[in-house]
Amino acid sequence: MSEGPDLDDLKRRMDGALSALDKEFQGLRTGRASVNLLEPIMVDAYGSKMPINQVGTVGVPEPRMLTVQVWDKSMTKAVEKAIRESDLGLNPQVDGQLLRIPLPDLSEERRAELAKVAAKYAESARIAVRNVRRDGMDSLKKAEKDGDLSQDERHLYEEEVQEMTDKFVSRIDEALGSKEKEIMQV
């Protein structure tokens, strides 16, 4: 058999999509405060979008409260706006350069909203995995066209890439199922 596609690279990229999903899921709250909750929030700072942890220190002083100590006083309004406009349903209270963010109890309605956000994150991860699959399939077609692979070899590799894709999509679905269960738990 001749040189096939770099399946390890495709697997690594699909793993990346899965770990990005895990990180986003950590940011979805389930009733307890966590510094990861604010991780996906991007702040308009100095003419570009920056992660919230690059403009201030995120802390958890008590189980139902988060704080953000903004380093640059001029960024306080931008951080507050970014938190308010996130899909997390949080309402920060400004105290100088410190933002206090109380975590309200999760109502049934809010739990359903968070489950929808989790589903949106999962769909983004599925799309990322499918894009990796598409790249792999394109490289296989190019290799066949260039004469590096026979048609039979290309079909074998395509099956491997598809199996890998199916495995990752099912892992994403499992992660979503467990996150939804965690969110809906009272």
C-alpha cells in the first residue's frame, strides 16, 4: 500500500474539537460558581476581542458568587457589558474595579435555556469534526488524482476517516447527554 493520509493528524484535530467542547461545557454553570464559567466570554478591549481572564482576575469568593477584579479601570464597563451580553444570564454589579456576579438559582426555564446553549456548543463541535473529515476526504481525492493512491486505497482510507468521524460525533453526543443531565438535575 502506498502512502496514505495522515490519520494521526485528523485524529488530533478531531480531539481538539472535542476538548474545545469540554472547555465550553465547563463554562456552563450547573448551580455552583466556577472560574471556568466566564472562560468563553470575550471582552472588547484595546481594539480587539480578548478573553476575560486577560483583562482581570476571576475569583470565587463563595459558592454562589463570582468576582472579576478588572486590572485597567477603563475596561470595567467593557467587561460588565461582555458578561451581561453573554448567554449565561448573569447580572454583574460594579463596585469600583471589582465586578460581583451573583449566581441566581436556576429556574426550570433557565435550565432549559442552558441545555439549548449546550446543544449549540455540541453542534459547533460536530461541525468542526465534519470539517476535519472533509479536509481528509479532499486530501484523499487529491492523492488519488496525483497518482499517489489507487481508487481502492482511497476507498479504504475514506472508510477509516468516516469511522473516526462517527466515533467522535458519538463521543460529542455522549458528552452533550451527560451535560444536559447535569444541567437539568435540581
